[in-house]
Amino acid sequence: MKKIVHITNDLQRLGGVQRLLVDLMTLQKDDFQFEVILTRGENEYVDELKQLGISVYHKRDIGLRGVIKRMNAADLVHAHLFPSLYIALLTSTPTVITEHNPHYRRRDILFIKTLESLLFRKFKKTACISNGVQNALLRDLNWSSNKTEVICNGIDLSRFSLKRKELPLENKQFKIGMVGRLHPQKDIKTLIDCIKLLDSHCELHLAGDGELRSQLESYANEIGVSDKVYFYGQVNNIPEFLESLDLYVQSSNWEGFGLAAVEAMAAGLPCLATNVEGLNDIVSKEALFNVADVEKLLALITDIKGSGELYVKMSLASLQKAQYFSAENTALMYQRFYNGNMK
């Protein structure tokens, strides 16, 4: 059986990249032998990977030489995220990478962009998680399209209810939520601003942690909505969290692929999102708002909350959309991708 080594920064539960890797390895366990090398953080999928018989190695434990040795012993290396991508350049094994974002700040520096356009040619092929990511990569690194392939992320649909939801009764709390890091990328401030303008029955529930948590908590308190905004920190059971919501909003400034939005759709939630690449090809046009456009978001939420017919229509649309993004489809595409690039 061919061996594939995934090298990435960490295996945090709330990360879309990390969830993708675990789902892929679960679905491909009979086709390939896997190892995982972490270059920075922790493995929060210990139980799942142990059950699959997948070994996880930390760079801090085996050192750089140990990392290179393990990569060189594989039939294929699959690299994800910076700086793990750079470490993967050190192996003699054929290597593929996945681009997970349409924009990396390091590529705003001309020297770095030029360097990567040359160094990354060593990789056999690059998978891009959306058309937007592929377009950005080809533009930034001045590559030809035959170096890349679009493989959209997918989710394990069986983890979610796949049932339509009904609009809560008028006197019940209307729970709006989002899953993601509390990071500038996600623009949580816009959601908090919107909650202030909604009626007293509306609440905001946030699953995720990050460097902006204390700042956002202070802001919610400052504008008088701390009793309507709930910060959960890390949530291990995302399907259960989504099941508790009535509406999902992805307010990101940018996304490579809206995996969290797809999960919300699989939970039957009406879903709103910003009109950015990575989200606008997942969420219907009528459910999009411009980045930081509080007035448009407010209008969309008010319409949904005020119409049981519209609510059910959007719930059914979410369920239909989610079917396109199954982990099984993604795994099949990666299986072909791997087989075409091995030594």
C-alpha cells in the first residue's frame, strides 16, 4: 500500500484544513497508508486518528532531520499551509500542495512572491479548494493552469441532521450563529453591530476562539449587547452547536472555501454570507451581503425572521446545496490526484 505523508501546522478542531485532512484519511484508509507531521501546534484529533491507526509526529519531537527522513520514506507528500509548505521543499519525494486561501499577506512582499513563484515549481501539482483560490494563485505566482487543479472541500454529511428547519415561534429567542476563529478575517464586529440593531429576541452565538476574543467581548459590552452575544470558545461538537441555531451568518472578509457555511447548510440552516470568492459560489446570490454592510445584513435577517415561508425555502435550499460538497466526492478527486502524482 502506498504511503502518503501529510505535513501541516497543526490539527485544531475548528480549522477547516484540519477537518478536511481527518475526513480524507478516514475515507481513504483502505486505499493508502497515512502519516501526519505537525510543524507547530497540537493534535486535537488524537482519538480519531488513533482509531484509524494513523501515526502523528511533531517536529519538536523528531527534529527537522526526522521530518525529512519520514517524508523521504513516503511515496507522496501532501503539504498544507505556511510554513509547512517550505519544509516540504526539503524532501526528495514527489510533493503536492493544497492552496487553502485566495490571499496570503506574505505575497504582498514582491521578493516573497517572486521567490515562491520559483520555489513552488518544485511541487508536482497544486490543488486549489475553489475557483477563486485558483485564480488568485495563477495571478500571484504567474503560473499556467496545468500546474493546478480545483478540488473543492467536502464535509462528512452523515455528521449533520440533513433536515429542514422551521422558523421559531414569534416569542422565542432567534439564535444567529457563526463558527470560526476570532480573527480579523472573520469580521465578527459586523455581526455584533447588527445584533445591536435587531430586536431583543435576537442573540448571537459564536463558536471559536482567537486573539480578538477579549477585544470583541469588550466591544459587545461597550455598545450594550453583552447579554445578547455568547462566546463559546472552542466547541468540539460542531453539529450539535449548529443544531441549536436558527440562522447562520458567515461575515468573513475573505475565504478560501466556506466549509463552515457548508456545514451549516447540512444542518438545514438558512445561510447568509459575504459576497467574496469562496463564499459567493456556495451561498445563493439572494443571501449575500457586502463585507461590513450592516444595513444589508440587517435587512436580510429581518426578512428571514419575518417570514416562515422564506425561512423554510432557504432551509431547503441549504440542504440541496450541501449535497454538492460531500467528503466522499472530495476523497475520490484526491484519490485520482494522488495516483497521478506519485513516484
